[in-house]
Amino acid sequence: MSRKSDPHDAKRDEALKAIKRVEAESETVAGSTFVRMADRAKSHMSAADKDEDDRIEVWGTRIGRGLGLIFFVGLVIYLLVTYVLVK
């Protein structure tokens, strides 16, 4: 028994393919940007750009970058309290 192909099936399949393509492209733009930024921050804070053989340089870089981050957060809090939340 052969079944006649419905012309609506071809349109339906084409529409489903278009929807899947749009979902994949929109996910790639938004998702990959966030993932790329998170990976970049992670590799920066873990001193991935330094020579792995020199443990002192790697740990010194990690400590320095961590302290820099703590200083930045503290500075932002101080400036908010001093200039924005003034009574």
C-alpha cells in the first residue's frame, strides 16, 4: 500500500526545519557570547596565559588578580556608599 504524499507535509517539514535553524542560530549568538566571556574570565583568573613550569609566577599572578578583584569590588562599594547612598 502506497500512501499519497500530502502537499501540507512538505510545507510542514520545511517550516519545522526553519524553526530549528532559527533556534540554533539564536542560541549560538546569545549562549556562545556568555560562555565565551565566562571562559575568558576563568582562564584570566587562573593565570592560563602564564608558563605552567614556573609555579611561583602562576601563583603570584593568581594572587595578584584575586586581590585586584577584591580591591575593585571594595572600591565600587565604597563609592556607592559615599556618593550614591548619601543622605
